[in-house]
Amino acid sequence: MSKNSNLNCFIGIDVSKNTLDFCLKRQDELSFFKINNTKKDWKSLFSKLKKIHSLVVNETLFCLENTGDYTNPSLNFLSEIGANIWLEMPIKIKRSSGLNRLKTDKTDAKMIAEYSERFLDRYRPWKKPRVEVQILKAFFNQREKLVKNLNQYKSPLKDNEFSSCKEIIKFKKKSFNKIIKVLNAELEMVEQEIKALISRDPRLKELYKIIISVPGIGFVTAVDLIINTNEFININNPKKYACYAGIAPFEQSSGTAMYKSRVSHMANKNAKKSLHMGAMSAVTCSGELKEYYYRKINQGKTKMSALNAVRNKIILRVFSCVKRMEIYRKNYKVS
């Protein structure tokens, strides 16, 4: 018997900044609701669902699209009551629903409910990250914003040589350097907070120590891996993470036409970027990964394909070490 066989009620939730639209689907029954995106309104609706619609939490699947911070109130409330939560990529739901000419919040909620029922075999429970991981994510997101802002102010200074007016150059340097100094100080402070949080928490400290031991993995990539995988709970398979990060090659063919395998653009671009920088660093230093990179090139691979192979090897090593909960050893042999 399937582990999901007890689920007979499906609730699709269309999330926006201020409101939530619900569609309850149970056999031929369809009911629609709309509330404000607050915990208070959630409690009121949930009481109504239990009283009027005889809702049983263990027999209900709540499905919603991943829309970032707007989903947090719903996820937090549903986690508190021990609900079955399915957090899905919006593009998967949209592409599976066929051609839809009508688009409203109500029809979107219905589409999500129907998706959760039709593809129940694909359901993977969403696990709420620990508070420490949520804080780590908030710090890391702030760091990303600071880095982005720093690049925005550093770029015009590099372009000063194209300006013929010395007054403009002088003004930019004086003004931008002050801002860059402040941003650098903030960036250093945030990074210290991240490192302090990791060192305080035993689980994060152990994971970080293991991940950072793998050649090609630095501070940013290690923290990114912990957050994206939810401490390797939501994603515990290297192939799945390679797909998530957009570095898994997929076959391209149609009839008798065969094309070069390509990576998908539907990916976490920041995760791909951090792994790319790690791979670039690894192939410039002497070691196994550099030898592996040039061996791939000698086999006829392009430089980018060879580099992508290095990124995949780094991921395989990280997940293997985390599975064993051991730091990376160059000449590891299975006993």
C-alpha cells in the first residue's frame, strides 16, 4: 500500500503578498476560500474547515507554490499543526496544467489542487528548516545583497578612464569610495555573524567542517549547500542537487536528430555560480581535480564541459562525505 494512500483531500493554495486563495478538492467536492495572508486568518479558516468540511489533517495534502517569503506564514502555520505540505515549483504546476486561457487567483488555486491530486506519486514532504538554518539563510541573503551593491559601486570606478572630465572622476571616487567602505564593513560584519552562528551550533559546525574539507569548496559554497539542501534533508542525492544547480547534462534528441547534451536553464543560478567559482579555483591548483579537468579536455571535451564535469565531481564528493559524516580523504578506500 502506498504511503500516500490515506490522503483523500487536496487543498491548493495560491499565495500572494496580501491574500491567500484556497481550493478544497475531495472527490467531486470543490470549495473555494479567500483570506488575508496572516496567521490569525489561517487559524480562523482552519477552524471553519474542520467544522463545516470535516477536515482531517492527516488525510489532507496542502499544496502551494514556492513564492519566497510570501509563503512563510502559511508554511509556519501548517508546520505547527503537523500538516502534509507540498511546496512545488510554479513552473512545474503551470506546464502540467495544459492550455489555460483564464487566469485568476481562484483558477490558480484550483489548478494547484488538481496538480497535487493528479501527481500524488511525486509528492515529497516539505520539512521546515531549523531556526538556526532560517537565521543562517537570512544572514546569507543579506550578504548576497551587499555583494551585489558593492559590485554596482565598484563598476563605475573602473569606467572612470573613459571619462574626459577630471571633476567627474574626482567626484565619483570620493563619493563611491565612502559607500564602498561602509558596504565592506557591513559585509565583513555579516560574514562574522555567519561564522559565529555556525560555530555555536553543533550540527552546522559538523556539516560545515565536512563540506569545507572537499577541494573546490569555499566558505560561500559550503553555506549555500547547507541552506539549499536544508542540512541535506530535503535534498540528499547528488544527482538531484546537480539538477537543482543546473549542472546536470540532459540528452537532446528528436527522431533521428541527435544534439549535444546540455544543462537546463531552470536552476538555482546562485548555486551554479558558487560551484563554478569553486571549480575554477580547483583546476588552477595542482591536484586531482586539475588532472581530471585536463584529462577530460584530452578526451575531446570543451573547456566548459570539462569544467562542468569538475563541478559534478565536487558535488559527488560533498554528498558522499556528508552521507558518511566524515571529512574528505584523498585516498579513501572502502573497507
